[in-house]
Amino acid sequence: MTPSTVSINRSDIIAEDLFAENTQYSIDGLKNFESASPLHTKEGTSSSMNICVVGTGYVGLVTGCIFSDLGNDVICVDIDPAKVEMLTRGEMPIYEPGLEEMVKRNIEDSRLTFTTDLDTAVRSSEVVFICVGTPPLENGDPDMRFVRSVAKSIAGALNGYKVIVNKSTVPVGTGNMVREIIEQYRETDTPFDVVSNPEFLREGSAIKDTLEPDRIVIGAPSQAVAMKILELYAPLERPVILTDVASAEMIKYASNAFLATKISFANSIANLCDLVGADVIQVIKGMGNDSRIGSAFLNAGLGYGGSCFPKDTSALVRTAENAGYEFKILRAVMDVNQEQPVRFLDNVRHIMGGSLAGKKIGILGLAFKPNTDDMRDAKSVEIIGKLLTENADIKAYDPIAMDAARKIYPHLNYCEHAYDAAEGTDALLVITEWNEFKQLNMERIRDSMVSPLIFDGRNIYDPVRMRKLGIKYHGVGRAGALK
Ligand SMILES: NC(=O)c1ccc[n+]([C@@H]2O[C@H](COP(=O)([O-])OP(=O)(O)OC[C@H]3O[C@@H](n4cnc5c(N)ncnc54)[C@H](O)[C@@H]3O)[C@@H](O)[C@H]2O)c1
């Protein structure tokens, strides 16, 4: 069997003791590694593989697209025929910078196809990535229905050895669950392995994050299986952490929970800054420059939203509960996050005289964060909902997410431009920190409003400059900047 010739340096790989006793393990460039049959199916060729990716959302589509761009043959499967038809035509169901060009290129080069036929896609693949959604249930647990259903379908299509890779964010124990489902429903004793390979991409920079991840985590039942997946990632030349399946599953939740903690910590500091007359921007700069702390995700504002942090924090709290442990820090993180938009609106209402009824309010930004059209758990949804309940008169603008927002609030007054959203309003609320809002002509905004009053939920403007322009400005935790 011809060894693969990918190069990964020993220093880049953190292999757990798990693999130490496995005599075949050779980490230096994998040059001397010969995997146990049946792992390498394309003997004597390059390490290009036939891959199936199930679920073509943010994670599946980007994963499939990148692996095809690296030279593999990728079939992406989705249960939604309309999405599959769109993708086959090279049209994007989601907004993600750079994705459309890459998808089109790989479709044209015949390395990337889309189908609803999971059975055929699995049969023709060596590696199957599960990238379906795991949305939150009422009780905070992730809804595992989609993962279970895909595992069952894979079992029915198992026509030879395959590695099944969980890329969806799933609780510890899911690797075992998927294995048990496949064992239960496969028709013969066809061998397979289940790997955890959590995804860390951020919407808005998904292509870059996937091509240049800080680390690649592979949780596998054996060294030989880990190598199969490592081979796929080898061209990226990024640090790799090889570990067991449960630890890999936990790494994903622990990472997101820690980032959420940084955000809620920054928000708590901001709330205190407002009370004691300090400026959170200065405080965070002072903290973030400490290399032990770091400034990433130490941002005060309206709190975290999106499809990951809210559900992953509650899933980890639930995992802890089920294991008999009370994850107190994380509960507090979630509480702070829920309170943040409420505090923001309380402040808006207070400054505007105690009632928002009939007040004309402009909203800048609808997506849960910039550079995406994803509205899942966006702070705008909650804030607009409350403003509508209080009979405020709302205009809104977002550079990309207005079509997505229309599905939630069809009757809102959507504007062509940020300036239109400000015109004739009593107050302007910044909800998403899109770059284009940072460069607006604030004199024009001021002159077009009934009263120049800005509530900046993302701290994108300079309070001193706003005051000089005659704009009444309220950031989050910025009381100290105006002393
Ligand atoms: N979005 C992110 O930024 C991000 C980042 C890291 C990890 N994750 C995790 O990755 C997973 C997927 O997230 P996403 O944002 O891509 O989800 P998504 O909701 O955008 O996409 C999921 C896709 O799976 C499809 N699907 C559902 N059931 C299916 C089935 N039985 N067969 C085929 N397709 C099916 C859906 O139609 C949908 O297109 C989640 O567990 C999420 O937590 C997401």
C-alpha cells in the first residue's frame, strides 16, 4: 500500500496517550504511515477522497466546498429539494463572503455535486460528514432528531467500510449514539468507525476560518481512523489535536462556552462602568492587552446571539445537569446575556420619557452579527418584538439580512439605506456592528432626525465626537467617556 505524502510537523500535533501504544503511529509527515486495511481505498494515488457531506447549511456547504477545492470529490446531501436545486444552479441559499465563487468553480470542475439522494451519496463515499442542525429544544437540550435520522439512513446505505464524521455540534456521547444506531440498522456486519471533528468556523468569515483554523480537532476511536481524517486536512497545514471522541465533543462546547463567558464578563464590566462612571472601551483595552487575557470576544454590547452560543451554552448546562454537576458560571453567563437587551431597552425607554408608544425608532442592523444574513437568535428580533409590543413606530435597515428578517417581521418598514432608517426618527438604535455604519455621515444623520438621539448597542461610535456633533449618544458602558 502506498503511503500518503502529506506533511504535518510533529510540533503541530498534540496526540493523546490514547494513541501512544499503537505501534503504527508515525506523526512526522505521516510518510511512514501505512493504514490498516480498509482505510485507503485509492491505492497508489494522491490522497484525494470521495466524500459525502450531509446537510448543506453554513457548516456543511462550506465544508463540502473546501474539501472539493482541495481536490476531493464531494457530494453534498440535503433533505430540502429547493436548496439542492438552488445549489446545483450555483445559487447560494445563505450569504457568506466568497462562498458563491468557490462553489461555482468546484461545480464547473465536476468535483462538487448536490443531491437529495443520501443513499447513493453514502454508497459512493469513503468518508461521510454529518453537518445537520442541532437546534435547541425548550429544555435547553439540543434536538438530536436530525443526527439520529441521518445515522439511520447511513446504516441503510452502508456498502463497505466508511468513516462517519460528526461535524455538527453534539453533546458528549453522540459518537456512541451514532455508532449504536448504525449497528442497529445496518443490514450486514459491514465495518465502520465514528469520529468527532467539531467545527469552529464563524459565519461571515467561514471560508477563511475553514482554510486557516486555529486548530483541527479529531476525536477518533483509534490512531488509524484518526489518520484517515487527518489526511483530508493535511493540505491546510494547521495544528491538529488528536484525541478520543468524547473529549473532542467536549472541546467544542467548552470553547463556545468560554467565548460566551468572555462576552458576558465584558457586559457585566460595562454595566458597572455605567454605574461608576468608567469607560468600558478603555477598561477592555487595558485588560485585553494582557496576553493572559486577550481582547478577542471581550466586547461589551447587546450580548451574544446566533445559532451557536445560546444553544451551546444551554446544552452544556444541560449536559452538566444530567451528569449531576451544577455549572454555575455558565448559568450566570446565560443570565447576563438575557438581561443585556432588556437593560438596553430600559435605558432607551427611560431616556425617551418613560414610554415608547408612538415614538419613531430607526434600527441599524438586523443580522445577529455583521457579514451574515443569519437571523437565528439575533438581538434585533427580540428588540423589535418588544418595541412593537410597546407600539413604537419602527423603520429598519440591514445591508444583507432584510430578506431573512422579512420572514420574521413581514410588515416592518424596511429601508433602502441606513440614512432612510434614521430620517424622521426620534431615536436611532445600532443593533449590529456592520462596517458600513461606522463610516456614515453623522451630520446628515443628525440633520435628518426629529431629535438627534443615538443608542449604540455595539459601541461603534465615539461618544466625544457624537457630543461635538450635537448628538445625544448612549453607548453600553461608556458613561466615563463623556465626563
Ligand atoms: N453556523 C455556524 O456558525 C456553526 C459553526 C460551528 C458549528 N455549527 C454546528 O454545525 C451544525 C450545523 O449548523 P448549520 O448552521 O450549518 O445548520 P443549518 O441549519 O444552516 O443547516 C443544516 C442543514 O441540514 C439539513 N438537514 C436536516 N436534516 C437533514 C437530513 N436528514 N438529511 C440531509 N440534510 C438534512 C437542513 O435542510 C439544512 O440545510 C450545528 O450542529 C451547529 O451547531 C454551526
